[in-house]
Amino acid sequence: MRLRTLEENPFNAETPLPELSRTITSTELFYVRTHFNVPGLDPATYRLEVDGAVGAPLELSLQEVLAFPARRIAATLECAGNGRARLEPPVPGVRWGFGAVGTAHFTGTPLRHVLERAGVGTAAVEALFIGADRGEVEPGRRVAFERSLPLAMALHPDTLLAWEMNAEPLSPLHGFPLRLVVPRWYAVASVKWLKRIRLLTERFQGHYQTEKYLYEGEAETPDKTPVTTMRVRAVITTPSEGSTVGSGPHEIAGMAWSGDAPVHEVEVSVDGGRSWRDAELGTPPSEIAWIPWRILWTPTSQGEHLLMARASDAAGHIQPLRQAWNAQGYGNNVVHQVGVKVN
Ligand SMILES: Nc1nc2c(c(=O)[nH]1)N[C@H]1C(S)=C(S)[C@@H](COP(=O)(O)O)O[C@H]1N2
Ligand SMILES: [Mo]
């Protein structure tokens, strides 16, 4: 199978759900989200700049970055727009199904090491990450892709400056030569093609922070709440939507994750939500990655069946049965439904 292309230019493509049945997603099948054209960076002349509220600014070659202590983590990245195509009424933006998610091994150095080398100024409150890609967000207004993190998140030991994905140098689409990986947060925080890190003494007010990636008009969410952690969600990777199956037993299986706390339970319904049974949870590839789940199902009747999976996390969050609409279409973690026919 291949990625399902949603937009050619800039390139946006999602993973077909059956391909998410392995705990580690291959790089070729890992969804791609880009806002602008992919910048071609030359590793020989590449420099990472670290400046702003630091003791002494740094300019590091790729070799110098790779000399920092390395750590490998399996992390789940999910686009905040995952599930947007299911929103009613529809909203503008890339029409992601449920395949804008994946889990890869990332190798890099905890960002903290680099920030500590530069010296974190006492006045610093945020770290800003500037990508090498840029473009127009409205006529005449060109911006770089740039996002900030609160200083505590930037210094978190799991926040990685990554140069490898699945044991190979980052591919051009996934941020070569260097990207940020911020586990638990929607992947908009994981800035690719990272060129510059600037420590700020005030909160960043850029386009992708104050105009996009906000929950607007969502019931029970304060208006303009920034998009941060991934909401709890399960996807059904098998069987596929619209498939025809025999009398069984069949495995219903998938992945579940939450940015707020470990997944605590996945319940499955085979009768359109009237009754629920607990799925068996497997072994996640790490504490900051999704967890596989499965359940056996023996259909008791022929015809159409609506399968559903609903995850909840240890912080008490549970997926909604009805979508939480918001104007930019972020964080739609509505319960995944798969219709199958039994014959
Ligand atoms: N420089 C840069 N970084 C970026 C983006 C981008 O367009 N430019 N997109 C972000 C968004 S919204 C997502 S979901 C992830 C996607 O990462 P991936 O393409 O490796 O899956 O990258 C993030 N980092
Ligand atoms: Mo995203």
C-alpha cells in the first residue's frame, strides 16, 4: 500500500489504516504534513542557530549536533487535523481521515542539552523553533513555519532534537536534517527542517500560534484554547471499512493513544454502540507511544454491522460518541466507526 495523497502542493498525505496495524510505522508509509514546499537543506553548510535569551549564542554544524548524547525513543505523532474530514458542518483545511498518525523510532539528543550548552537566561519563558520552510499565509504576507513551546516543555527530557527516523537519517519530507520531536503534543509542535531556536522572554505571537492551531467555537472548551496535547483516541485498523467477512471468529484490532495520560481502557462495540466489551491491551513500543489492542468477535447474525472502538485514559478522558466541532477542525477524537458486512 501507499500513502493516500490529499494535496500535491504542498504535499499532504495520510496512511491507509491497515498500515497502522504494526506498532512501528515505516517511514515510507508515515503520514506527511507540510504547509509549504519542502526546503532542500545542504548538510555540509547546514547550521543550527541558538540565540535570544541565552548566555552565549550557538551556531552548530550538523556534526556538532550529532556529537551531543543520543537517545532513541518510539514516539507517536498525530496531526491535530486528524479526523477533520468527519466534522459536520465541514470546515476548511486538509481533509484528513484518521490516517494522520504514526509511530516511529526517533534518534536525537534531548533538546535540553543544547539549550544548556547555550545557557538558559533567567528571563526566558519560551523557546521558539523556526523551520527553513516559508510561504504566504495571505496575499503579501510571508512567514516561516515557526512554533514555540513553554520553557518547561522545551527542557522536558522527552523533547528531542532528532536526526534519525527508524534508524535512518530523516527523509526530506520528515524534516532532514534536523527536527524537533515533542511527544504527547499534537505534531504541529514537532517543527521540521529546524534552522533556529530562539529563547523568548515573552510568549510568541506568530501566525501558527495565535491565528491557527486554536480551538475556536468548541462547546465546553474556552474559546481560542491553543492546541497542545493529543486527545485520547482509538483507531480500528482491522477490519477495514466496507469489508465483507465470513462467520468468524474475527479479530477487531487497532491502536490507541492519548497525550494526557496512558491509555487505560479500549472498549469495543459490535452493535452500533448499544453494548461494549473491553479489548485486550498489548504492549506499547514505549511509554510515549500508542498501545495495540484487540478483541475477538464472532458475529451472531448476517448483514451490516457497525463496529466501534472507544478509548479512555488514566486521566479520565474518554472519546466522545458525537464530534466536538470547532471552526479550524482540530482534535476531532470522535469514536471511530467501521461498517462491515457479514455473510
Ligand atoms: N517546518 C515545518 N515543521 C512542521 C510542519 C511544517 O509544515 N513545517 N508541519 C507540522 C505539522 S502540522 C505536523 S502534523 C507534523 C507532521 O510531521 P510529519 O510530516 O513528519 O508526519 O510536522 C509539523 N512540523
Ligand atoms: Mo498537523
